[in-house]
Amino acid sequence: MTIRESGEMYLETVYILSQKSSAVRGIDVGEYMGFSKPSVSRAIGLLKKEGLVATDENGYIKLTEAGEERAKVIYERHTLLSQLLMNLGVDEETATEDACRIEHYISEKTFDAIKAHVRKYGKK
């Protein structure tokens, strides 16, 4: 199942928010990402069609098992790449923004090599 970068960003946001609260609403996602309610509704609808999120009778958004797996991968890429860039001397804001771009396009093979390198040589 292939979703676009924006869909991955929504998944990652739902994942981050769900770590802080079990009740994630569309308005929370919109506030976090700086997007309008209609944009969030459309994106969540597309993610529901893909089987990555579900909503309950109160409108709360939950990641499905497949959605959570995908979101964890995206989040791991984001956090590891951000840390790697900061370890190289990039300021936190730039590192975070660049990691957000890279995380959606880097191949699994390259990311695994970076992860292995960070485990072996990276600063903690």
C-alpha cells in the first residue's frame, strides 16, 4: 500500500498525539500540523480508505495495526535522522525540517545502513 508524503505526515502526527493522549481528534491533528479542518478531514478519510486509521462513534482517530506499524517506521526515521543531523552540527530546527523531508524518500536499504552506522558510531 503506497501513500504519499502528506499521508505519512498525518500518520506520524496521529502517532505522536496518541502517545500523549488516547483521545486524538481531527482538530488536534489540524492544530499540531497547522492545517484546516477540511484538509484534515479529507486526509483522514483517505487514510481510512487505506485501512491505516479508524474513527469511533465520538470521532476520535485511532491508528489501525497497519497504520501504527507504518507510523512507527516514519517516526523512527524522523527521530534518527534528526539526531544524526544534529550530531553532525546542524541546528535542531534545520535538522528536524530536513529529516522530515528525507524520511519520506530515503530507501529502506539506505536507512538501515544509517541506523547501523549510528548504532556503531553515533553519539547518544
